[in-house]
Amino acid sequence: MQPGSARDAGGPRTLTLTRPDDWHLHLRDGAVLQSVVLDSARQFGRAIIMPNLKPPVVTTADAQAYRDRILAALRQAGVPDGAFQPLMTLYLTDNTPPEEIRRARQSGLVHGVKLYPAGATTHSDAGVTDLLKHCRAALDAMQDCGMPLLVHGEVTDPDVDLFDREAVFIDRVMRPLRQAYPALKVVFEHLTTADGVAYVREASGPVAATITAHHLLYNRNALFKGGLRPHWYCLPVLKRERHRLALVDAATSGDARFFLGTDSAPHSRGAKEQDCGCAGCYTARHAMALYAAAFEAADRLDRLEAFASLNGPAFYGLPPNEGVLTLERVPERIPDALPLAGDEVVPLAAGESLAWRLQAR
């Protein structure tokens, strides 16, 4: 579908929500961080910040230092103190010690530990090679202290078809993990398949999932419309239409296990448009307008607030934000490119029109 193809004529003129949160965000570092942080801070009260930097964020001290850099970038961008809270994560490795998990939990700054299967996505070379073989001590500590495990839910076995990697991950990793650690809080991040939706709905214990705007709006045909389109390439990759429809049904169902996570991932145009382009879609600038388009197309705008603003805090044990966000029904064209650290990033759906925008102030 096109982002602006929702029912534009007869719907509400404004939409006011409890200020939402982004439970899966890439901010990068350095000049790129400075270029993108305001796009998220304009819309969201908090965000779970991904730790896949180079080198990765593997200790509480690393997370504290990264948070300080984010706060400095926010101040430089003119964001008032406290208006946007970065919720930090650690990058799980084969050697993460349990005492680091406990230290992170006690810090009050770290809100999750990220599982990247080695080689699964951008900067995942230091990821886990065998979760239950190498990480049991860390998992024991996480279950004991209530630290959520945030999973990139794909296997990296080269014999597994790219479009089947999520379903295989459920069988090979998630089911054994849940049997061994039934009380462990797990977030299945950037869910992409009907298989994943069914698993999250039926799983016992504290299991939830984030869903991106691009997986709600597009199927894998978007990658090849008029030619190969690298700015629609992400991991996990876009799937068949039946999977998109299952994600829309889950996101708009009111089920508290599903909540917003953009997985917005900035890459320069050159890094995307090359013979081995990077995976990731940049959606931060227009995130809430994109989600509104998906919910309106399903005639479920009334359920956007729960998905965007309430379900995530409830799972993470945090209160909802106190402020509000208002969208207005004013058409807005997504720019062809945005500045990125002396270069440019091409946002998802560049050149297309959205029916919603942030209310002008």
C-alpha cells in the first residue's frame, strides 16, 4: 500500500495520543547521532537504544558513556533536559558475565540486553554463536533480576532461506529458550511473519514483540517495484503480503503484547546504493505519521494509542509518559533526502505523500 492511501476524506482532523515511545531505535554515534536524534525526540518520550556500535556497548560503563553522548547531542539540538529519555541496552556476547547483567540492572540506566545472532545484521559480528551453549550464566542472571532479553529473531544458518529465518528461529531458539527460562522477559523485536505473530500470541510467560511501520505498510514487492530499491532493504527483510496482513492484525488488535518499535536505522545514501548495500530503513522523521497511515488503513486509529503509548511501558514496568502528541490531517511529502553527517540519508518512501503530520506549533 502507499502510506498516504488511508481513508483520508471522512476521518478525524486531528489525533491526540499519550506521548508515545520507540522501543527499538538506532541512533548511531558521533556526527550521525547529532544528525538524527532530533527526529526521534520530536515525537517520542523515550526510546530503547540499540547497542550495535563499533565497538559494541557491552558493559554498563559503555552504556553510561553512550547515554552521555546522546544527552549531549540532545542538548546541542535544543531538546530540553528530560524531554526525551534514552533507555540503554547491552550487547550480549558469548562471554557476557552474569555480574555485568546485575550491575546493569542496578544502574537504572540499562533496560534490556540485546541478542544479535552472530552475522544477523549491521555490526553483529560480535554477536552470540550459540545462546544456550554460551550464555546460560547471563540468562540466569537476567531471569533472576528481571532484565529483558531483546532478540533479533533470525537464524543465520546459510542453508536456511532468507525468508524463513524468523520461523526457523522460533523452533531452534525461542522454544528451547522459553523451556529453559520460563520467567525470562523476552521481546521479539521487529516481528515480520504470521509465524511470529502466532508464537507471541500463544507463548506462555512474559513475551512481547515490537513491530515496525515499514513491515506494517509494505510487503516484499516494494523491494522490486520498478527495479531494485535498496532503501526498502532491511533485516529482517520485508515478507509476503499474508505476513504483512498478520502484522497489521496483531498491531491493531489491542493485544498488549504488541507495541511500537521503529527499528529506524540511518545509513548514508552511498552505504545503501552500492554492490553490497547496508540493511536498514530510515523512518524516524515521519514515524508516527507512517504508523497512523497503517492504522487508518485498517480502520483502527482508535487503537494506535495503546500500541504506541501504553503497551510498551506496561511490559517494561514503566509509567506512560505524561505529555501528549498530536497529529493533524495535513498532507506532507516525504523529502527525497535528509542531511546526515555531511552526507545524506534517503528516508523510507521518499517522495511519497503522507496524510498525517505532527501538529504545527
